[in-house]
Amino acid sequence: MIHVDKMRGKGCRACLWAVFIIAAYCFWGIGYPSVLAWQEQFQLFLFDGSYLMERLAVPGGLSAYVAECLVQFYKYPLAGAAVVALLYGAMQGLVWKLMRRQAGCGKDRGSWLLFVGSFLPSLVLWLLMGDANVMLAYTISWLCVLGGMLLYPSGRRWRWLYGLLVFPVVYWMAGPLVLFLALYGLLEEIRTARLKGLGFGIGIGWLAYVCLCIYVSGWFEPYPLRRLFGGLFYYSYPDILSLPLGWPVVVIGVLLLMAGWMERWAGRMKKPAWMAGGMCLVILAGFLGLAHRQYTKEALELIDYDYLVRMQRWDDIIHKAEQRHPDVPMSVCAVNLALGMNNQLDDRAFEFFQNGPQGLFPKFVRDHNTTLLTGEVYFYLGLVNTAQRYAFEAMEAIPNYNKSGRAVQRLVETNLINGQYKVAEKYLKMLEKTLFYRQWAQSRMEMVTDTGLIDRHPVYGAMRKKRLKEDFLFSDRELDKICGQLLMHDKDNGLARQYLLAYPLLNCDLGTFMQYYRYVNSLAVYQPKACQEAAAFAYVIQKMQVPRGMINPVVMKRLEQFARFYTYSGKRSPQLEAFKGTYWYYFMNKQQ
């Protein structure tokens, strides 16, 4: 009977562990794949000896190397989700073993209360990853430290040797989280020493020894002590110490301190499994509540749109914007680009929130978070040199000085289009040392030797036709004129045509719009909805007769209704709400 109960308990624990892994996999692979792709695009893991030595030369570099090796799988979010879920599961297993050791349980023993509590550190890390700047190296470092705690010897004779030799090794592998291993040593010394004061003194000695190791490493590494104690690879902004990263330290420390008490309490209860079930529900409710606050749509909006732009999922971008209109300039930029790529910008632009010309061309900021997305607009317009500059600036602006696989790909493409084959070859040789960019690089390397493949490529060949041959600088206040030059250079550049007309409309400059609109219609008849509304509005304001056949009668009738409501009740008329999505509604509200 005891054997049956024991097997049943192990089976139930395995089922709960499996449910946890599957939930984490679905959460990341289906719910938030963009966060994984976001982290992958700001690193470039190379299978190269010098790259390995560069990482091993700094404290915490081994964990960073392993983490970056795993993060490359994030390029395919379902594979990345499996990596994250298994790491969560591994952390739970290590904490479970440590809690049983602290509680004095034998092999394969331990109450349900301990087992349920062992999930807390993994859940805390899950919450922390809502901040896309928390690096996977932080999780790998924790696994190293927890493994070091499990290997902490029970015999006092071996502890001296272990501390002197292993603590510096773990520091070089995992970084300053080794301090928690020293704290664990302090706990063990106090717990097992006959004289508590002596144990406390030995434990303090281990802490001082680890701090000395970190301090001495500063003599050989070009980093200030603040960064060495804060970790070089835990957070993507190395000069910022993220305070929430301390939560796993607190949670694991409390669990280990309370493990013995939890086991004794569970032993006194008649139905500890019911108590564990209630604890599960409390933990789940708390996790869902905190996750709702941590993983907000507003915080991850830019990441989602950037991911969809990278994957060229234009329909999904429009559908997402229809569900909730974005109001951040970069997100508005992504929506307008998607509309333009689907030839819908001049029809549907004002169905969505617009914040002026910045929604077409956000101002340049030397920041890796936004520059890549802005560069996509210039690339698809045909401004290849500008797209190349933005890709390079984005990569150089990465705060932890990594390279970017996505940016290097764009640099290859722009140099191939421009005929800079030696520069493209340099970047391609770098990508050939990767796992998931290797095949792409090899196919582009063929274009270096056979340049005719570039002209026949559906994207690169079209870009060679679109791009302006003259290299010149331009002001960000004259971007509409640049679109005009692109259109004059290539009359089939539909995106340039849409941006040329949308720019003065978003700037509420009807005079300039009418000049551009007449030119566009001289090339071919072009009468999208927003342009018809703006043209009719311009004629009405100037009290001029609308040319026959230029404006749809339905548009004219709606404009008359809009003018009547506006004349009688002004901007705040509730009847004007029916005209949301029209250019007139945008124009009147923009003039406030």
C-alpha cells in the first residue's frame, strides 16, 4: 500500500510538472512569440573560437555563452518556447531537491507542500521576463548557482576545499550570483555546526572570500566594481541595475529557510494534499494577477508590431490595429507601413489613430529599440542607403555591444543592391558562422559571384529599380519631396506614391496635397477614399466648383452633412462621431 501511494504521488507530481511545462510553452510560443524574437534579433551567436574566448574572458561569460547559444533558437518562437519552458522546469527540479535537503527528507520523499512551493522561483523568473531586457543569462546563472548548492558537501573537511576552489569557478561561470551560493554556505554552516557562533563566523568568511574574488577580478577586467557586483550579462542595459532581479534571491532564500517548517507542518496535517491544492490555487491566482500587470498590451505593443513587420505579416498588423488603435509613434508607423504595403494607405489611413507625419517617418533616435523599425520604411520605399544607415546605427546602439542578426542581414541586402559586393561578402562570412542564418548567407553568397541573380531576385531587383542613384543628404522636414523624387524616378513605386500623398494630409497642408494629387493623377487616374475626401474638402474651403467626375457623389453628400453638423454645433457636436475615419474629422480635430 505504501509503495502504491508512493508511486501515485510521484505520478501526480510528474503530471503537475508536465502541466507547468506545457503552460510555459504555450504562453511563450503562442501568446508572446514576439518577445522571444525581440531578444534574438539583438544578438548574433557565432560558432567561432574567438567568440567563445571573448565570453570566457569575463565573469559570468560561460553562462552568457550558453544563454546566447540557446537564444538563437528564439528565431523560431516555438523552438524558443521549448527552451524557456525546459529551463523553468529544470529550475523547479533543482529548487525541489534543495528544499528536500533542507527539510531533511530522504530520497524521493517530501511533502506536496514542498513540491508546490518549489515552483515559486520559476514563476518569479517567468514574471521578470515580462521585461524584454532581462537576459536569459540570468536564468542560466541561477541554474549554475543552484547546481553548486546541491553539490555543497556535507563533510566539514571537504567544505574548505570546495569553498576555496569552487566558489571562484562558479563566480567566473555565473557572475555575482555566486554571492547566493556563499549565503547558502553560511546557512549550512550555521545549521550543521555544533557551535552556532563558530558556524556563523565560517559562513561570514565565505561571503568575504567571494566578495574578495569579485574585487580582485576588477584588477583584470575593464569594468567598474558596481558592474561586477551587478552582473555583466543579466540585463541588456549594463549600466542599469534592475532591482526586480533581486526577487528570485528573496524567494529562494525564504523557501530554503522555511523548508523544514513546511515539512513538519505538512506532517501534522491529516490531508496535506488538500492544503497543497489550496496553495496551488493561491499561487496561480497571484501569478495571473501579477502577469496581467507585467505583460500589458501597452508595454509590449511596440515589440509585437516590430515582430510582425520583421515577418512581413501586413494583414496581421492591420487586424491587430483594428482591434486596438495604437497611439505610440512607432506602432502607428508600423500600421501605416502595413497599409501602404497592401495599397490601402490612401484609403484607410484615417480609420486609425494618426499623430501627424511622424506616423509615416518617426524622428531618428539613436536607439536600437526603434531604429530598425524606422529603417524598414526607408527600405521598402527604395531609400536603400538610408535603410543601410539605420541598420548600422541600430546595431551600434545595442546597449550591451552585441551584434544583431537582423541588422547584419539588412546590411547584406543593402550592399548587394548597391553593388558593394566586398562589404556584403564580409557580413556574409560572419553569418556563415551561425546556425540559423547560415543557409540564408550561403544563398546570398551565390549572388556575390553571380550578380545576375540580384537583378532576377523579386525584392532586390525591384529595389535596384526603385532606388535613387544619386547619394545625397536630406532633411527630415522634406521627406515628402524625397517621396516625390522616388515616384518620378520610378512611376510604379506605389508605396512612394501613397506616402507622397499621405504626408501633406497628415500635416493638414491641403495646398501642397492638391499639387501632389494633380501630379499623381497626371500619371494615372488615382482616386482612393482619403484623397477624394481631402480634395472635396479643399475645393469647398476655397469655394471652388468641384470638377465633374473627380469626386464620388457619396463622398460629396457626406461632406455636406459633416459641414452642416459642424456649422450648427461646432467641433464638439456628437453627430460628428459618425464621421470618424474621414479626413475631415482628422483635420478638424488636428486644428484644435
